[in-house]
Amino acid sequence: MFGAIPKCPPVCADSQQALTGMDCCVPGHMMLLTNKALCVLGLAATGVGAMYYLLRSFEQRSHKTAFTGITLAAEAAALANSSPGTLSPKHLGPLIHILRDIDGQQSPDDDLAERILVTLANSAAFTGSQNSIREMSGLPVIARYVHSTEQRLQIQALNALNNLAMNVENQKHLQAYVVDVFEAGLEAGALEDVQLAALRVLTNVTVTGRIHDSFFTYLPAIWAMLQLPNTVLQVQVLKLIVNLSGDEAMKAEMLDLEVSSDMLLSLLHEDSSEDVIERFLTLAEHLIRKPSQCDLPPRPGSLRCFLWAEQSLFLQKVYAFKNHLNPDISVRVGSILSGLNALLYR
């Protein structure tokens, strides 16, 4: 019915933002013409623009009547074959309405739903559309697909929420869907692509610290995901944890977590990904920043115990990267060593 749905990740922010755990999509007025940006713009022509035919025909119908005449299958074919165009904000409302109608059908057209979700995700890379989708009650419509039995629809819904989460006002409203997103990423049999998409949404909604208190219950499960045998997933988990570590209450909760020393030390193995090493060292730097944290008695097996009571093992690993060729890693090491020395000689 369709050609292949384009698989393009959201436009990511620069390396400094990535270091702090942000998976940012560049707003339209700031978008740089990098390869990833060009990918999004290409999708705007082929995916977003292809909606023009459907939306024009939809506008001629009453919102109160069912689809008649042209079947959803025929509409979907028209989508794939229509000429490229530009999806303006005024078209987002009808598009969301169509997606809501599909979701309410007994036999939804998954291909059409997927194309619309892809279109909304691409449109949500721009600030104006982020606001419009929220104002047109699009967030709950998209969020319903997070629990779809079709994992391809889950992924596209999560991609859309990921881009929408780059809007500060949207972050407030997305708090209501944190549980849904988190459960989608951990449910039995979830694809790695679903897990990654869910983690990206959670990373973006934790950038500002507005809803960190929603994550206390899930912190142990988030930490356990560091054991996933996938470097990309490990990096994303660390970016999320780094964001959460910016909150003092969350930091205290994190230090009391029961952790596996062997697992943490494996993250600092010389053969580990530099991205994993850098982000774990960033987390450690955040956690030792306050001298008062080491005044509390470390509970055996806790993260606090790993960083201070068992710091000989931790320090051995850190020292190994003192002269690392990656300056981001060596700078983190210097900061950690300085912090630990300050604690020992204060």
C-alpha cells in the first residue's frame, strides 16, 4: 500500500547538549543544514507534503460524518502518490482528527496511521507545529498509540512525542504520559527500537527538571536498564540518569540505590564505548559535587558506597583515563579526582 516508511531519527542537538542528556530536535528557525536536518527536510517533502491531497479532500467533508466514497485504502494510496507540498499549521487539526478516527475503528488502517504519525513527528520538529499540535489536543491522540499492539506504530508515536517534548509547555502536559512511555519501553518483548524511542522521550521531558518527581518510583528500573547488552541503549539510559541527577532530591535517592559494582566497573572498561565512559564519568562528577553527600554513612551495596567507601576500585578505573586522548573524558577525570581530593583533605 505504501512505499517504505522513512526511518530517520530526530534531529539531535550539538555535542554539548548530548553530553547533558538532551536529545533535542532543532526548531525550524534554528535548524542547521546538516545531514540529519536534510533528512528531516526531505521527509517534509515526501511524508508531510504528501498529506496535502488527503487533507484537501478531508476539509470538504463534515467532521461529523464517517468516511464515505473513497475508502481508507484509496486515501492511503493517494497519500503515497500525491505531489510534494507543504503541511501548514491549519492542516494539523484535520490530520489529528483523522488519526483519532482511525484509532476508534474496529479494524484500523495501520499503514495510514503509521504515515500520519510519521508526518506529525516530522512536523513536530518545528516550534510552531509543536504548539499547534498541543493546542489542537493532539498529545492524547498520539499518546494512545504508545500502547499499540503494532510496534511500528509505537515507535512512530514515541518519535512524535520525542519531538513534541522539545517544547517546554508540552513537557508539562506530557507528564501525564510518563507512565505509558516508561511501560512501553519495559514491556515484555519490546523491540530495542521501542526501548530506545521511549528512553529518548523520557530524556527530553527531564531536561528542565519540571517533572523529576514523577521518576522516583521508576529510578531502580531505569538504573537496571544499564545492564542491557546494547551500547546505544546504555548511552541513552545514562543521558536520562544524568538529567535526573541535576535534581538534589533525586540525587540523594540515586546515591541510595542498590547497585552492582561489577556492572558499574564494566562501564569503565578500557574497551567500552567512549560515549558510555564519558557519560558515566559525567554522572559521577555530578554525584560527588557536594561534599555533604559523603557525610552520610554509606549503605553496603549502594551507589554512595561504590563512589566513596569502595573508592579504591572506582579510582583505579578513573585514573586509567586520566590522559585519555578524548579531551571530554580527560576533563571529567580531572574534575572527579579534584572533587575526591577535596573530600579527603577538607
